[in-house]
Amino acid sequence: MEQAKFVALAVGVALLLGLMLGYWSGNRLGYERAKADIQAARDAVAQNAVDEAAKAANPFTSANPLENVNVNPFESAKKALNPFE
């Protein structure tokens, strides 16, 4: 009976130590993963802000206002200035 109590106590202590070690290592690894995730999110937000600022600062990315205009200004000038037609 004395040996059974000792084995039960040893198993309980080993289980408690295992749980404590598992919690400590899991908490440490979880903290490192969370820190890496937060840094990755910060980098992504910073890169997005840089891209948006670059797009806003570039005046040449706007649409062409004369894209659908099919008028040739030289045709009217040719008719007005050519005396032989």
C-alpha cells in the first residue's frame, strides 16, 4: 500500500511538472508567433500605405480626358487655310 501511494504521488508530480512545462513552452512559443504575426501585419500595413501614397503622388495615372475624341484639328485648319480647294 505504501508503494502504491508513492507511485501515485510520483505520477501526480510528474503530470504536474509536465503540465507546467507544457504551459510554459506553449506560452513562450505562442508569444513568439504572435509577435511575428503582429510584425508581419505592421509591415503589410506600412507597405500598403507606401503604395497608396505613391499612387496618390503620381499625376500621370489619371485617365486620358481626350481618349474618346475622334476629331482631327488639322482637317478644319486645312479647309480654312488652303486656297486651292
